[in-house]
Amino acid sequence: MNKNQIMKLKGYDKDSTLCELQRDQPFSDLTDGKHFGMPISTCKFLQMLYLFWLQNKPTADNPFKDVWWVNFSKASIFRILAQEDCEYIRFYFAIPDKDFFQASLALEGIKSDGSPIKLTEILAVANTMTGKDDVDRESPGKDVFAVTSGAATPSNEEKGNGGPPLENQIPNISSLKMFADQLEKDLSQKTFKQFIAEYYLHAQKEF
């Protein structure tokens, strides 16, 4: 019995006729209601971005106040997915540095049973840490294999990994405030189309 939810999309049949096709949506289960990513319409996508804008209050203790998107390269995504037994990517909200109060995303490969790739090695590294002044065993001159009994640690990625540093003003973590400050007039005076058009133009300029 196929438990996947069904998705509908436009496509062509064997006679080259445009029609509505029904396809299984993998990793979605009708019996328990779980799904791990589903297609959404463009309207829904834009609405979700706008709702985040409205709810993301610029208070001093909010690490998301100056963040709207994080760019990840195809190489970053593939490095995660290429790991043996990897079926999902888990996106963690994270703060890259204790003195830098701006949120980012960190990626982790997940198996089909919900456990992370190489959990034993992760726990071995965690056993050496206190959460304060930790020694990074994978830094130059350190030997992570002594901690993990010779096994490699899993692949993880953060904010695209390999892009320009934030200090160079070409961020992979991009600022919503930066976008709002450069608008010619208040958002309340703009149509939704104007808002989205100017956002995408800003995102392209800052890429």
C-alpha cells in the first residue's frame, strides 16, 4: 500500500497532451500526517515571507531581527546529501559566534530513522566539550581521530561555507533591516508587488 500523499502538477502524457498529472510526494505519510517538505504555490511562498516580516520584531534580544535569508550553495547541499545513508537535511537555527548576536542556519545530514549521520562520532566529540572554552579537535594541529577511535566526523555546513566573511559586507546571512533602510518610501505606501520586486532586486545586488 502506498502511504505517500499525492501531488498534482501540469505535465505531458505519452500523446504530448498537456494535462494534470498525479505523482507520489515522497517522504509524506497519509497514515500519520507526517511530511518532510511539500510543494507550495508561489502565492503561499510570498505570503510566508511577508508574515515573517510582520512577526519579526526588531528587539535587542532577538537574534533574527536583522536576518531574512541565508544563501547555501549547491555544493553545500550536495556535501550533506552525499553522505552514506543520508535521506534528509535538518536545518538548525544557530548563532555562529558568542560575540555576534545574529542568527544563521547550520545543516546536518539525517538518516531515514531520524538519527543524525555518524551519531557515535558526534557524541564522542560532545564528550570533550563543556559549551564554553571548547577545543576544536578538527582545527589544524588537533587530532579528532583520537577522540572518535579513528572514524571521520560527519559533514556539516553553515551559511554557505566558503563564501565571503561577514566583515567584507558581502554577507551570506542577509539583513532585512538593510533592505528596509534603503527603501525609498515606507512599506505601508507600497503595494505587495512593489515590496517583493524591491526585495528581489536588493537580494540580487547583495548576492
